[in-house]
Amino acid sequence: ACRDAGAAFIRGDVRGIFGSLFCDFGAEFDVLDVDGEEPHSCIIASVSNETTPMVTCVDDDRVELQDGQRVTFTETRGMTELNACVGGYVIKDVKAHSFKLQGVDTTDFSPYTGGGIATQIKEQKKLAFKTLAHATAEPGEFLLSDFAKFDRGPVLHLGFTALERFVKSKGGSFPTPGCPDDAAAIVAIANEINASAPADQKLEDVDPNAVVTTLAKTAKGYVSPMAAMFGGVIGQEVIKAITGKFHPLHQFFYFDSMESLPNPEVLTVEECAPEGSRYDAQIACFGKTLQRAIENKKAFLVGAGALGCEFIKNFALMGLACGEDGGEVTVTDDDVIEKSNLSRQFLFRDWNIGQAKSLCATNAARAINQNLNARSLENRVSPDTEDVFDDSFWKSLDVVVNALDNVKARLYVDSRCVYFAKPLLESGTLGTKCNTQMVVPNVTENYGASRDPPEKSAPMCTLHSFPHNIDHCLTWARSEFEGLFEKSPGEANAFLAKPQEYADAARRAGDASARENLEKVSECLLDSRCETYEQCVSWARIRFQEAFHDKIAQLTYTFPEDAVTSTGSAFWSAPKRFPTALTFATSDASHLALMRAMANLKAEVHGVARPEWSGDDAALAAAIENVHVHKFEPKSGVRIETDPKATETASLGGMDDDAIIDALLQKLETVREKFSPDYRLTAVEFEKDDDSNFHMDAICGFSNMRARNYQVQEVDKLKAKLIAGRIIPAIATTTAMATGLVCLELYKIFNDAPIEAYRNTFANLALPLFAMAEPIAPKTFKFNDMRWTLWDRWVLKGDLTVKELLGWFEAKGLTAYSVSCGQSLIYNTIFPKHKERMDKKVSDLVQTVAKLDIPEGRKHFDIVVACEDNEGEDVDVPLVSIEFR
């Protein structure tokens, strides 16, 4: 029927901890965007004149293109013939910073002289799908999900087919949970189907590792993590069918999480029988014993945003911490709900905007399951809140689940979990991509054992003078916004609040930093203080002239287009782009929009009321025309920073900072006397989600004018918001899938599963791709007959002296030559005076020397001991805890 109607057909089925998915998008389906990634581009450094031309790119970034892809050329100078080919060129022999063009001869092309950008053409793809009946008989390849289960797809395809036949023969009744007879019947049906299959589709074993048997025994059950995971995957396939964006599943996908189950011997008919509770569907898979255990576990959920909402929902549905015997979920998040959260954080509603995420999430979860024992907090988990999340809190936990969006917080939670030996379930999403990592005490490595490389940031001189892409322009625009409307007014307020203390501190510092801060104060209170809206308009117009005309004109005066470096090469060579100064025009709508945003924000800083005419283009243009703009005169000897390694702006060499500071302070003191004691400016903190506050209008305007200076492609406000607002793309489908996968691992934690049962996952719904693999075991250290990993901590009992501490290590064949606490040395053999500490209590030394504050409720403190063996080789020993109370 769907084929006849020209509609896509998607069939999903979840049976216990098994799932299947089938897609049929018709005989011809156009995939408009295969992967959803932005087209890759690279800046050209040279192109050769030969039969198979070599294109060399600047070495700022690796070439991310692949053999066989097509690229177009723009802005190429000299060899302009490359720019004329709309269909692009096929590339081959892609290297880190070069590639070759296939099927084009540039021997007779004009010589390359400079510039040029090669941009990938995102090509469409046409797919042909089989009908369900045809694909069931001839399934072809299955989408792989788990590297340890290469042959699982055909087995589950056969198993689900056998299950359907069994259910049909029983009038719609599914096999009894845990029943060996029903399972044997389904395996028998599978054997019959397999026997009649074509030779190339026959399986040697229809029930390897009791896969079909387990499917049969759990098929009557449903578990929320599987529903969440498959719901996310299916939801994305629906979007693909409607939009043609991303590559659809082609055509079968089978998945199981057999490793989540308890030992098969435990799952008897009696153990899996319903008890008349809301958890009967889960008991059908995992049994009553594990269900009772789940209900009384203590969990810590860190974060209540997109991931956190899905986790707490799953917890409520699973019955986690819903028992009467001490179970509890602690949820903490220091953030409040914003309007933009509502698109993917489904536990929140319009009326929750401005309220605490953790409180709203727990209340919504209790509405799902009133028995959920949840405690909401609004504290950030960090060293500053160790009085809230103290030793007793961490020790009481059974599992920790991270739902965080930054690495720093993840690393801290990871360190606490390692210290207290608590399981940590980690996950993260980025658009259609997700990853999960299981951190299990004494079983796997920790989250901090591997790190992603740091994000590459543009050099300061690139942002200030030589941007060559829109990201550079937007980064500069965000910096300009914060400097003009937040940091400078904030610095002025610091001066106004305590003028004498501020002045004394500036004079004591007497450096460039103090001078720059005073210049910010002077800019706000002296040079550009506004009392009327007309003055705000005037400031905006003059600021536009300075930023987008005068500075650019000065740059091109200092470095003209034909400038060369000290080595004789062209100064304006790739990736530098020669800029053009802008001429302001009230007839340009983008100029006028930026003027309005800047004037309104300046008015907000100085508490100036906006007149009614501020929203009228003609009136605003008339006010701008009345502003006197000084004619620009270029200056000689101006230094412009060109060193990519420089981290500060070019200093005003030779100027006396002390003299400038004194002069500015005198002027500021004079003007301050005219203000009331409580006079303050308004520091405007960037808020991307309020479309009426002109913040994004200003930043988008700043970046597009900057882009216009350097002939960079401009962006709309939405794109500007994503980049300047540093928004991490997040969609509900990926979030549901990620949390479902993590919650499947929760069952394994509660089962005390071995390492081979756990799975770390990387998935990308756009492709679609699933890459699941066993976690890595922790590194083991060895010395004599001792073994330890990062999960170990050596605990010494008693209020030991330094001599007793060193003796403890000596008895193990180790020489402790250094003892430290935090940043302080408690004992080190190289310092003769430290011998006087041998008979002192280590507990006294950490408090007097290291200034460690040990709370009354804490019975121990930690020290780091550096050791060597008898041959003088260093031995990395675990962290040492001394229980002195």
C-alpha cells in the first residue's frame, strides 16, 4: 500500500533486549545530503601547469577531501580557467596538503599567480529499495552494530522471522518469558526456515550462543532503554524519508544487548513471571531479583539538560530508585531553563522557563512514576562544592551517570569516581553523532585516560587583521561585542564602586594591562559617555567608520597589495586576503540594521531611553546623516601584529605606562565627582536566545561587515547564532539513542558483568553508523609480587610519623624519597632540614606546611609519595591515604 501511494515504509520492532528495523523508501529515492557535514574546503597555495595538475594547499589545516570527490574553484588568480568549471573536477591522490586533478590538462592554462579556494561538491545519491517481502527473502547486507557480533544480523533476521511465525501460529500470543519449551519451538521453526533457504543464505547454526533461544525467552518483555534507543533511530529515519537529508538505512538493522541480562540459569519461568506491577514487562526480561535490586540503588545524575532529561525519564520507567529500601537518585544542575531548551528537553514546558532544570526534571519524572525517590540540587559538581558532595555522599552511591556538556566537568566527576571506586556512565552528543563510554572500577580504564586533541584556535593576528573565513569574523565579532558592551562597562563599574582602591591598584601595577583597563574605563566615562539617544547613534556611526573603514585603510596603507616580506615573497599570499575599506551608506539595509543594534546597546549601557523613532529606518537614517565623521588620514610607523605566535596586541612601544595611568586617573577622578555615588553603567552580558535584545543583530552585523571587508561569504543570523553562540548541535533523536544505549549498560553494572560484556559506542545517525566495542582495561603496574591500577589506593591506618610512613614503604622494598600534599613538599631527601620532620606526625605537617584544611567529618587525608626501587629506578605507586582519625 505504501509503495502504491508513493510513501516510505518504516517498520520497527523491539522485543525484550532485541530490536529490528526495516526501511523501504521506494524504487527510487534521492538522498540530497549523504552525511550532513559542511562541504570541506581548502585554501590554494599553488597549481601546476601539467597534464595531471598538482594542487598544493596552505599548511594551516589538513586537506579533508577524499579521492573521487569533486571540487569547484573560486577566487583563483592567474589560472582563472579553473573558476569557470561549474561542474567541478574529480580529485585523486589526496595527501595531507595536496591533491591532483583528474581528467583535466592545465598545460595551456594561464599560470597560477595566487589565491583560490577549492570547495567540495556535496553530490546527491540515488537509492533503490526492495519491498519488505522481497527483502525478507533476499535481505542482502545488514547494518553492523557491534564489532564482536559480525554474524549476528543473519541470525536475528532468521530469529525474528521464526518468532513472527510462532506468534501467528499461537493466535497472536508471544512465548512465555523464560519458557524453554516455547524457546525450543521457535528454534525448531528457525531450523525449518533455514533448511528451505537458498544455499548462499543458509546458516551453519541457527542458534549460536543461544541467541534465538534468548530472543524467544525475552520476546514478551519491553524495556525503556531499548525503546528509547530504537525510538531515536526510527525517528531519524522518518526525517530522512521526509527531507532526503542524510543517508537512510538500507535496509535491515538488527540489534541486541544480550550482555545486559543476568545469567541464563537465573531467568526461569517463575523468576520472569508477572507480578501485577508496572515493571512486569521488564521483569519478563531480567527477572524479579534484578528488578528489586534496581529499585533500591543509589544513583547520581550530573546534569539535567537534554541528556539528563532523557536519563531521569528512563530511570523512572525502569524503576531505578523507586523502591522502599533506600533507593535514591540525586540530580544536580546549576542551570535554569531557557526557551531554546524546549526543542529537545521534553520534560520542560513553556511555564518552566527561568526555573531550575534539576527541580523541573525530577518533578516531571515523578509524574511518570510517583514512586521515584529523587532529590534535586542546584550545585555545580566541582572542587568548590566538596562540602555538598562530600566523602559520605560519594561512598553511598552505586552508580554515577554524567549528562554534562564540557570536558572539564567530566574530568572532575571522573576523578571523584576513580577516587571512590564508583562506576561512571559517560555519554555525549553532537548533532547526529553520539558516543558512550563505560567506566567500571577495576575493570576498565577511566574517562581521563584518553583525551581528544584540543580545538584549534586562530592566531590573534588572524582574528585582528587577517581573517579568511566566517568563523574568524564571528569570533572577532563576539570579542568586539563583549569588549564594548560587557567588559568595558564592567571595568568602569569596578572603578566607580571603589575609585581609590582601583586607582591605588592601577598605580601599583603600572603595566600595560593596568593601562588598557583604564583606557576601557576612560572610553566609557570620558570619550563615549552618552546622555541622549542621538549621541548613541553618533557613537555607533563613528565606531563603524573606525572598525570597517579607517582600520582597514590603515592596514592596506601599511601593507599595500604589492607588499613583500623580508624574504621577498608576497605579503598578501594565501591564506591572507587583501581587504577593502567599506563606505557607509544609509541606503544599505545591513548598515542601518547594525547602526540600530549598536545604538540600542549603547543606550542600554548608559541607561538612555530609546525614542519611538529608533525603530523607524527613515528617522534613524536622518539622525545618522547629522553625524560628523572625520576624514581618515593614514599614519606612518603604525605597527600591526603579523606574528601568528603573538598572543597580545601590538604594544605602543616607548610610551610611559605610569604617566598615561596617572593622566587617565586624574581625568577620571574629575569626571567621577559629577556622578552620584551610586551611578553605575549596565554591563550587557551576551544572551543569544532573546531575539528582541539586539545582541545577535549586533554580532551578525559586526561579522558580516568584517566579512565584506575581506570578501568572505556572509551569513544569516541563525548561522551566526550557531557559531558565535557556541551552540553545540543537539537533536532529540540522537539524545534518545545515546541515553538508551547508556541505560542498557546500567543493567550490566547491576549484574557485575565482566569487561567483555560492556560496550563503548560511537554512532552517527546520519550515515547511519554504529561502532560498538569492548572497553579498554586499565593499565596494570607491577613491582615484586604487588599489582595495582589507577583504581587502587593504598590506605595506611594510624596517625603516622614521617619515619613510620617511610618504614611502611621500606618494608615493601621501596624507598620513599619525596612526600607531597597538594603543591607542598612534606618531606624530601634532598633537603637536610627535612630530617627534622622524621618524628613529626604527617597529619600535622599537611595542615601546617601544606595548609590543608581537613574537615571534622573526614577521617583521612591524601598524599603523593615518590618512590624508587633498590636500583634507583622510579616506581609509580598509587595515591596514599592515611586514616589518622
